Amino acid sequence: DTKETKSDKKKVVAVVGGGLVGALNACFFAKRGFEVHVFESREDIRTAKVVKGRSINLALSHRGRSALKHVGMEEKIVSQGIPMHARMIHTPDGKQSPIPYGKKGQYILSVDRANLNKQLLTEAETYANAKLNFDHKLQDWNAETGTMTFVRGDGSREHVLADLIVGCDGAFSAIRKQFMRRSRFNYSQTYIPHGYMELTMPPRDGDFAMKPGYLHIWPRNTFMMIALPNLDQTFTCTLFMPFDEFDKITTGDQVLDFFEQYFADAIPLIGVEELKSDFFRLPAQAMVSVKCSPYHIGDKCVLMGDAAHAVVPFYGQGMNAGFEDCIVFDEIMSQFNEDLSAVLPEYTRVRVPDDHAIADLAMYNYIEMRAHVNSKWFLFRKYVDNFLHLLMPRTIIPLYTMVTFTRTRYHQAVERWHWQDKVINRGLFLCGTGAVLGGSYLLFKNPPNIDKIDIEKLWNRLLSFRNF
Ligand code: FAD
């Protein structure tokens, strides 16, 4: 079936990159009636035998879902995801304790990356005015004319002209190279010292080996492991660790020793032999954070998704932010009546502060996830924040909630978080000081007669407060 779109305008939009953001963006532009051509360097992943790529599964949350909803894909994707209501923290001695993500009913979804990408490509193809071109690797393009040069698998070249070029070609974007040659283009890229490696935890007796409704985390300060459930009842475990540490492990026995020391409870679940061999299947992968600005050149080209802002994966927001880029661009298109010379600068103005904010937050969570979740103060503050959120749901909103379960602009979420932090810490300080001063005053006024204290009464009093 092909969908007819409302208008007869035929401006040509070239979406370079048919990954998650490119495929979704093609639907957004096609829905508006543009003539859309997607150019993807890989062959069609729906028919390819081997699909190379990054993480096997991803956490989808509100921003990503909102974008999918816009093109009528939310329900389909959500029904194929696994809800995760809380983090499940695994301590070194094997104990597990959940920390909910938000209020009751709030959850993130574990979705299969390849399946999501395939479904989005198929959805884009349902528009009569959208065409997918695989095996088209962008080599170069001309910012003045909008002409792109693609190289095919057989070495041949193709030149294509478009009115608008949308660079969705990922963290190492070829489209971005033209931006780098221009004056007043800001760019920074940071590789973190950690790499990641994925390991599979198979089903046990026909069921998940661990509770599936959680994102499992083994925080171990300098490194950590996480595990997300898959529909086939496996878990994909991702080990994040400095490359130096990965380099030290060279034999199967060393893998086992390492896991025995830090992730002992996961060994029988992954399997001793599987662990020893899986660990060496692929080398650890690097993680990069990319920030740049502006996101556009004139009315010709705009960057979105990882091409504009690759973030480290510790807030589970890279794809979500990329999907939200599509909505923000679409909103601005409506606001400016599709006048590209006004839309593109406005998109940069609106979106850069937000994408930079999520890149910074992801870097912050890089430390929070592996170290802070072990700290008593951090856990105490999480409970205080959640408790205050229950009492004053509009005044105090935990940062994670704003980022994951709302479309509050990322930079505003950060500002609000700093303000809330100040207020709550001051409140706690005042309560603490008040309690100490008040207690001292009472003790001074009524010095206790130790002999008269009824220990049993005191104990019962304490017990009655236990469930507060
Ligand atoms: P990509 O997915 O990189 O797609 C780019 C596409 O462009 C690819 O198909 C590529 O083949 C194509 N391409 C590249 N160069 C060219 C060229 N020259 N010509 C033509 N085509 C080209 N995000 C979340 O929201 N939640 C998560 O839980 C999460 N977990 C993650 C875990 C890990 C380990 C990693 C590494 C990332 C994670 N992310 C997560 C981030 C997420 O993967 C990215 O933000 C997302 O894939 C970005 O999509 P994209 O389409 O912009 O880029």
C-alpha cells in the first residue's frame, strides 16, 4: 500500500543515512508531501544476511515515542518492546534491589534496534513520494549547488541534486565534513576512556534468566555492566570498562576470574564456556561524544541525530534526542510555513542548546550510573526527590523524570534541576540544623533522668515510626 500525501509540491529532500533517525525523518518529510530520497551506504538491512551495527537493543522513552506517534508508529513499536519499570541494582555479593524510574506506571522500553530500523524503513516506503536507495555511500557534496556524489558498491559514482539535504549519517557524518570547512563552525569530539562489549544471557528453562521488567545494573565504580531484556527471552549484557582494563584480559580464565570478582551472580546465567568465548568474539567498541553548531548551511542542508550530536549512551537518550529532532524540525516547518531559509536558522537556534544539554547530561550520567548509585547520599536524595515529587508534583520534578518522561526542553530540565537541587539541599540543611538546635534546647531545658527512661516504651515509639 502506498499513502497519498496532501500536497502536490515537489521540492526534493535528500535524507542521507537510513539509520534510525534518517528512516524516521523520511516519514516526517514524506508526510509533508516532499519528494524524499533516502541514501544509505549499507545494503538493505531487511534482506541483508549480516547486519553490522551498534547496540542490539535500546531504551525507548517519551521523546522517541512522541516522534513515532507523529507518524503513526508508536503503538506498533511499543507492542514489540519490553517495559522496564525500574533499575535493578546487583551488589557485589549478589543482592538485588530495585530503584523505580518514576511514578507507578512510568517505564522505559527495551526495543530491538534492527527491528526498529527495519520497521521505520518499511513505513517510509509506504509513502508514494519516498524512495529508498541502498548501497549509496555519500562521498562529498557541494554546499553552493546542493549536488551530492555517491559511490556504489561496484565503484561507480552517481551525482544527485536536492533542494534540501538532511544529514542523518551518524556520529562520523560525511555530510558534516563540508561544515568543518566553513568559518564559524564550532566542533568538538571527545572519546571517553571506556569501551563497551555486548554479551548474551540466554533464556533459562524457557524463560528469562533474570526478572525481565527491569534494566539490570551492576555498578562497580570504575566500570559497570547493564542488561536489557529482549523479546526472545535473552538479555543483552553490556560491559562498560576502560580500554586499559579490557586490554589486561587476554585469556578465558582471566575473564572468569574477573567476573568472579565483580559480577559473580551473572556467571551461571551467561554460562562459563559462553562467557569465555563471547568475550573475545568482538573487540570492545569506543564511545564518542560530538557537539557542534550551527546545524545548518543556508537553506540547503541540516544535520540531525548523531550527525549533529553523538552522545555517550548513559542517559539512554541518543536515539530519543534524534527522534525528537524530527518533531522539533517539523514544528518549526509549520511555524514558518516551510520557508527553508527561515526554518533552518531557527532550528539551529532552538535545538543546539537542547542537544548540547543532553550531551552534557549523558556525560554526567556516565559517572552517576557506575559510581553514584552505590552512594547512600545519592540513594537518600533520590528518595527525597521522589517523595517531594509526590507531595508537589508540579514544583519538584526529578531530573530523570523530566528527561525521560516529558518533553521539557533538555536545557530547561538542566536549569530546573540545578534550582531544585539548591532548594532541596538548603531545605535538608535547615531541617538538619533545626533538629540539632531543637534537640539541644529540649535537652538543656529538661535534662533526662536516665533511670526514668522506659526503654520498652521508647522502643515501641520507634517502631511506630518505622513505616513512615
Ligand atoms: P546511526 O544509527 O549511526 O545511523 C546512521 C546511518 O547512516 C547508518 O545507517 C549508516 O550506515 C549511514 N551512513 C553513514 N555514513 C554514510 C554515508 N557516507 N553515506 C550514506 N549513509 C551513511 N539511544 C537511546 O535513545 N537509547 C539507548 O538505550 C541507547 N543505547 C545505546 C547504546 C550504545 C552502546 C550505543 C553506542 C548507542 C546507544 N544509543 C541509545 C544511541 C543511539 O544508538 C544513537 O543515538 C542512534 O543510533 C542515532 O541514530 P542516527 O540515525 O542518527 O545514526
